[in-house]
Amino acid sequence: MSGDGTATSWIRTVSRHHLFWPVVALVALWIACGIVSPGFLDIKLVDGHLFGQLVDIARNSVTYMLLALGMCLVIATGGIDLSVGAVMAIALSVSLTYIDGAANGESVSTALTAIALGLAAAAVVGAFNGFLVAGLGIQPFIATMIILVAGRGIALAFTGGQITTTHSAPFKSIGSGFVLGIPTPLVIGGVVFTLVALLVRRTALGMLLESIGINRTASQMAGVRSRNITWLVYVLCGLLAGLAGLVYGAPTMAADANNIGQLMELNAIMAVVIGGTKLDGGKFSLAGTIVGALILTTLDRAVIIFHLPSESKDLFKAIVVIAICIAGSERLRGQLGLRRVPQVPGPPTSPNKPVEVAA
Amino acid sequence: MVSKKMRMRGVAAAVAVLALGLAACSSDSDDTANDDTNATQDSGDGGDSGELIKVGFSQLGAESGWRTANTESVKASLTEENGIDLTFVDAQQKQENQIKALRDFIDQGVDVIAFSPVVQTGWDEVLQEIQDAEIPVVLVDRTVDTTVTDPYATWIGADFKSEGVKAGEWVKENYPDAKIFELQGTLGSGAQVDREAGFDETVGADKILGKASGNFTRAEGKAAMEAALQAYPDMNLLFTHNDDMGLGAIEAIEAAGKVPGKDIVIVSVDGVRDGLQALVDKKFNFVVECNPVFGDQILDAIKKVYAGEDVPKETIVVDATFDQTITQEEVDARPY
């Protein structure tokens, strides 16, 4: 009896974790792909490099992950950053335009300068967003929409309205190269995640972010420098979006300012939300954000693995995302009797209700 | 509270007045625009080559190297020396930008409107407005699907379907037993729909294992191919709706340890320089050209339409095909 009890309570604890349903969905998708297409789950060494569908998924999800990490921090402060897709385009345009104009695109120093310039441009845009939001007190949705609308114009100004295509092996390697057999984007993603996690979880920054998101005025009164912190977060988000743009665009070496990062802001928000962070600010989950990014990438791929017609791709994605959201809905779980019932001393009226509904 | 409410009302009233003012302005400019059109048309009828033909050209954007070459060709041909006063507007691949540009052209009273529609549908209203303003339309490259009767004077462009057919015929002749995977362009675009239809009809639907969209871009072409190599292990021929997706697919094929052009034969449409270079490098096997350099034909059509001469409803740009016998010199001579 007691063994049963601890097992169920363990299952309950796990199933109540905010990452439970997203992880279940991800693993279920992978298993389904593995059944439909044997070999999907294999990871092999080809020419000394890791190779396999899961490696591809991880590599492709780095773009989403970088965007979503920045977005997650912004959302934690109760804000939102709609400009990330446009920032990707700006950063890539700046970098590739520089390489295109440089004397020797193949030199490592040129590539490093290009990366620095692209990231600097992204950080400037992030600082501009932060200035509008924290400095002038404009609503984040509107403030960042300015770059969403105008950002591609800025990127097009750098590329002269054309698709700048250029060559630089060192720059290309940040998107398609390998470090000790591991795809470079994956290494970049891992390093960035570790840095961000250390920054927000090993310092007080994470807690301060949450306090701003939960109640800006109260946190300010408690002595939190909410203005500076909010500003910093937008710069960080811009920087990460710029990095995402470079990683995404580097394999093709083509600065397509019109299309790079198109609708990525929504994908980033989706990854954050799937990962269990609420849009109204406060508590956030960096690990959940990674799961969200992996789910989005897996969905794109699963459509092809399942031999679904391309027309049904968006519908398929929508169904899975809706399913995850419904599974994670607290109200629904409450009605099904899955939700943790507040342990309030007193007449046990509330626990009966869900039972009736379920029955 | 009251003062706040009053202020709100004041703002609302101001907005309303502004809106009225704007409406008046736009109707004014409409009138003058029509007058202008009449004026230039009158002088055009009476005079001769001294007058420049005012042309509004709305390009859909710069989504590919092909489009860039097309834009350059248009700009190089529609010059003042050739008797054209060109207003060129780039729509950045947004239909609303393009509709706005077309309305601006009406307001400016241009003599001829030329445009490459970004999508096929949704043009009814603006085409009707153009027709009401009696401005002839030259459609470039892409077609429209509209309820407006006689919406354009002439259409110049490539026949996407025949490109698909040409690719299909080559496959049928050289690889009759091919197991084909198809990388589609942006779903719903004319190039995707027609190339797919032409190709599928020619090779037969049973030869095609599967399809996926790569949105005409390298990055998405690569991602789709990575998945397709897993999903369709029997595949030995790739038909891609443009070169860029094919170039992305090459990376995916090589990463999987296969040889593009050998293990997986690649047939593509477009013929941009990078694509032809892949032919020289034996990574592509066959490329159907989609020739973007037809500014001279557009110029010719605009002049004829302006002069009121009879023009054929359709002018098809001649497309060549290339296989691996192409030389490096030919590729280097490619302007785009």
C-alpha cells in the first residue's frame, strides 16, 4: 500500500513539473519518427563528425534556442521583444557586407571582425529597444514593433536592397563547421546557454528579473534598479538574436535581408511558451526554452519523416502545439483532478469538486 | 475624470477631422492625376518620340539572384535614352507594398504600369482601379488570378510549366527508373505550382516518392533534404524548383556521406551562376534555365502598348537547358 502511495506521489510530482508535458511531447515525437523511419534515432560518426537526425535537429534548433533564451529573459520582466527576427537580418547583413567589402574574406581576422560588427549592430538595436522600453516607458510590444517594421529596411540599406553573397570559410564554419566532431552551432548554443544560466541563476539577476516581472513598482520600491536591469535584458536579447542570425545565415553566406528571420519572433515566443514560461512575466524556465526550441525543430522535420504533404505542415504543427498547451493547461488539469490541490486547513470542499466533474 | 473624457473626445474629433482632410486630399490628387494622364496621353497622341513614356514598375522584391538579375535587366532597358521615364518601386515581397505602389502609380498618372505580382490572388480591387484610370498593364514574369475582365494588355515571362516539362523529359530519357524526391518552392507561388505540375505530368506521379517545401531558400532546402534523406532512403534523384534549394540540398547530401550528382542525381530550374557552377563541379546534373534578362522584351511591349498597337497576350521568354557539358567559361560569363 505505502509503496503504491509513494509511486503515485512520485508520478504526480513529476507530472506536475512544468516541463513534464513538453518533454513527453518531444520524446513522443522522436519515438514516433523512429518507428515510422527506422534509423531516425541513430547517431553515427561520419568522417569523424557526429551525424544523425537528432544531431541535425539539435543543430537546427540552436537558432530558435538563442532567440528564445533572450526572449525568455525579456518575457520574465513582463516585456516582449518583437524585433528579434529583424535583428537577425541586420546582424547578418552587417557581417556579410563587411566581408564582401574586405580585401581578404578568407582570413580569420576578417571573419572575427565581421562577427564582432554584426553582434555590435545587434547590441545597438537591443539598446535602442531598451531605451524605448526602460528609458521612455513605452510599452514593449509597441517599442519593439518599431524595429520589427523598420529593421528589415535597415538591413536592406546595408545590402543595398540586394542579396549579398560572399565567401569566407572561417565565417561559414560558425554555421556549418565542427569542433571535435560536434557541430559548431551546437557548441555555441551550449556555451551561450551555460553563460546565460550562470548569469541569471548564480547571481541575483534571475531573481531580480522575476521580481520586476511580477511587480515592477514593488521591486523598485524594494530597491531593485528595474530600469537598468530591463535595459540590460533588451541588450542581451538583441545580442543573442544577432548571434542567432549569424549562426543561421553563415552556412549559406547569403544576406537575404527580406527573408532571414521572417516570423522568427513568433517562433521564439512559441518556444518560450511551450517551455512553460508564462507571458505575463515573473517565473521563467531556461531549460523549458530549450525543450521548446527542440520541439519546434522536430515538428518541421516530422512532417517530412511522416510523409505528410507539405500543405499540411502548418496544420500539423498547430495541432501538436495546441495539444501541448492543452495538456499543460492548469484549469483543465484541475478539472480532470490532476492539479495539485492547495493544502489549506479547513473544510475540504474544493477537493470534492474535481472528483464530481471527473466522474 | 471629466476632463480626461473631454480630452478623449477632443482627440477623437481631431482624428475625424484629419481623416476627412486626408480623404479630401486623396480625391484631389486623384483628379489631378487623371488630368495629368489625359494631358500626357494627348501630347503623346499628337507628338512623337520627344515625349518620354512614364512607366511605373513594381518589382516584387529581391528574393533570389534571379530576381536581382531581372531587376538589373529592367533598369538597364527602361532608360531615358530608350524613351522611358521609369519609376521603379521594390515591394520587398509584400503584397500590401505592391498594391500601395500601384495606387501611387495611378495617382502619379503614369502611362503604363508594369509589375511582377508577388502572389497570384488578391489583385481584383487595384486592377479594377487601374482599369478605371485607363492605364494599360504589362505583367512581368508572374501571372494573376482575378475576376477583372481583361486585366492586362500583355504578359511577358517564362513558362514555368514548360520548364517543369523540360526537366521531366530529361529525367524520363536519362533516368527512366528514378526514385524521385521533389523540393518545392514557396507553396502557392506560380513557379512552384506550374513547375511541379509540368514535371509530375511528364515523369508520372508514381515515380515521385515524396515532396517537401524549402521555400526557395538554401537554408530551408538543406533542412528539408536532411529529413528527406532519412525519410526516403531509396531516393536517387532530386528535382528542385530552384537552384538555391538544390545548393542547400548538396550540403545535406554531402553531410550524409553521399555524393551529389552521382548517388543522388540533381535536376534544377533557374540557371543562376552558383547553380551552373555546381554543374561544372558535377554536383548538379541538369539545369533548366529560367532566363531573367528580358528587359528589352519588356521595353518593346511597353512601347507597343503605349502606342496602342496590337500585342500578343503572352510573350514567352526563351529558356535554354544545360547539362554537365557546360564549360567554366560559360559560367564565368554569366551576368547573374
